[in-house]
Amino acid sequence: MALSFTPFDAALGASVAGLDITSISAGEAEQLHDAWLKYHVLVIHGPVVTEDQLVSFGECFGKIENARRQSALASRPEIMVISNIRDNGQAVGALPDGELTFHYDRIHQKVPNKAGVLHALEIPDAGGETLFSDMCLAYDTLPADIRRRLDGLTALNTYEYGQTHAENKRLAQDAPTAVHPVVRTIPETGRKALFICRLMTDRILELSETESRELLDSLCDHAEDARFMYAHRWQVGDILVWDNRCAMHARRDFDGSQRRLMKRVTVGETRAPQ
């Protein structure tokens, strides 16, 4: 059965049908990669898969990195656990609770990752949706004078691990920071994407503090407009992959008394944003 891709009724994203994740051919991997470039987010509805199968799926999009934080709920070093489950009061996974502001993964590092893959094992009855915003479309719809103003601008990005809102960040002296273009180009397609986010982007370096704050707030408001978004309501077994270079994401709040368990693999990158 050939792979088919059905676009969502949203600014980005498509569902994948016809894939046997236990045996992905080279041709299917190429189709998946091409569709990922086109739609930025791909979703497969299916049964829970093994960690080996999840890693193999992620390899369709590039080289998989080891997880920054290991968990007792994962057996492979590439698997990152995102969960609110606790053992003796300690979270067994990362980013356990509540709402998470819009962000790009690892934009505060010199070379952010290329893509992320999430697999749902346990989900709450309501809430916890993951939101994605198409930052290529957000850039394309900016007024021409704003696009010209953004040419050549760079921004400082910082993060404190575990924080879910920018106002709660308390940076350690050795916290990783990175300066990236405010607008980056996706090398395979040549499309431009806004590369700023509310959680991690602190300052546009070429502007005064006041001008920087005003412009960043305006850009974030624009990028978080519902017309650029897809909201994914998770089902157990879902596998979702997104392009971390041009689709920022966020998480809606959920009832912390209900278990949420996701496993993730991270697709690495070799070049800094340009």
C-alpha cells in the first residue's frame, strides 16, 4: 500500500496513511521526508510502538541524538521521556506539568535540533494538546516594510531548563545562550521563517531595549495568531514529527492528577541557522 498524506484543515500538518512502521523502506523514508518539508508536521495514528521502532522512524528525518535527560521509563539512550508521573515525589520525565509557552526547542543553543518526534503512551481525558504555528506562513504574511526591517537582525535566546513561561526564567551564570537570525532560511526549500519565540527570545541585539521589546511582542503576537496554527489532540499510539526550524510549538494545560506519558526522539542538525 502506497503512503498517502492528507492535509489538515489548518495552516500546517498532514496525517499519514499506509505506513507499516515496523518495516519502513528507503522509498517510504524519502516520501516521509518530502512530506515533512511540505507540511512541517506529520501525524500517524496507530498502536503503541517499541522504542526501537520509534528511533527507526525518527531516522527518516536525520541522525538521532541521545536524550539530554535519561529516565527509568526508557531503555534506549535516545529516548526522552516527557511525563507528569512521579516516583517518590520526583518526576520520572521532563516538562511534567501544565501549560508550556510557544517555543522552538533548543533555540538557546548554537545549533538547535532539526526535528522532534513524539509518541503518546498515556494521555489525560482533556487538555494537553500540542499547538504548532507555521513560522514560514507567519513570515510571508508580515507587511513588506516589516520584512525589510527584519533583514539582518539577530536575537539573543536564553532558557532555564524546566521553565514553562518566560517571566519565570532565572538564568544560571553558565546557562547556554545563543544568537540567531530573527529570520532564518530553510535550506531544502529556500523558504524564510521567523525564528523567535516568546519563551526563549530575550532581545534583538541591533535595536534599543524599548524597540526590541516592542518588535518582539508584535512579532510573537503575530506568530501566535490562530490562522497559522494546528492544535493536535492526542490519542494513545499517535506519532507526530515536526520541523523545529519553522514550526514552533506550545502545550495547553491539563489536569495534573491524570497521567500523561510521551516518549520522544530528537533529530539533530549539523549547521547553525542562517
